[in-house]
Amino acid sequence: MIFKYNKNDYKVILDLASIRWSMEKVSNLVLYAIGLAMGIACVVLTSLNTVEIKTMIILLGIGMFCIGLAGINTFNKK
């Protein structure tokens, strides 16, 4: 396979590099990621039998709170 030089190749790379994320998008991504991580942590810790019910409820509560905040942010945007 021979690579042919095309002037538009660099233009596409520069366009992708110039995408800027707003603070709102980043905060929503982080909040959803925290919620997902808390759910996964509960599943893993429960399967290892290393967590108490009280701790698991707190972790799930934190995850639900973060997902709720992210949902409110996207709801207010529309």
C-alpha cells in the first residue's frame, strides 16, 4: 500500500485538534464517569465479598448524585 500525499490530510488533523471542549461538557463527562465508576466498584467489591452493605449504599448514593447532577446540567441546557 503506497501512501499518497494529500494537502487535505493535514487540514483534517488540524480541524480535529482545534475542537474545544466547554467546561459544561467536561463536567458532564466527569460526573457521568464518576457515577459509572461507583456502580462498577460496587459490583466488583460485592463479588469479592470485601464490602459492607452500608459502604455499598454510600457508593451507590454518590454515583446516583453525580448522574443526577449531570442530568440536570443537560436538562437545563435545552
